[in-house]
Amino acid sequence: METVTYVSAMMLVLFLFVARHYLMTRWLDRENESHMQLMAAQGAVSRTAFSMMLVLAGLLYVMGEISIALDLSLMVAFVAMLGVTFGRFGGVTT
């Protein structure tokens, strides 16, 4: 796989987390939403971002780019583990 594709996949992941942060800090806070609505929106954006990352990892695996798919899926697992540990998934705890 070319370096451009690898960098594009990683930039997509970074974009998803930046978009989540922007949504939480800029857009929703200005609307004076309640805390529960903010937590629900944060959880929904997190789950969507992780689902998209896992789909991308699956597509890369099917295309034969196993090392990149493994990197991406390990990144998803690590961030999800930290998120559950510190309660960052909209109140989801173990």
C-alpha cells in the first residue's frame, strides 16, 4: 500500500476525534443543552467514530493491508479501553 493511503487512513481517524471534540466544546455548549443531552451526544459521536474506524479497518483487511488494519484496530481498542476506564463514553462504565 502506498504511504498516501496509510496517511489518509490515519488522518481520517484524527479528523473523527477532532470533529467529536469540536462538537462537544463549540457547538453544543453554545446551545446551553442540559448535561445529560451533552453526554448522550458525546456517546453517540464516540460510537459512530469507533464504528467507522472498525469498518475502515475491516476494509483494509479485505484489501490485503493487514498491518494497517491491525494498527487501526489496535488503536480503536486502546482508545475504547481508556474511554471506558475513565468514563468518556457518555456514562458507559464497566
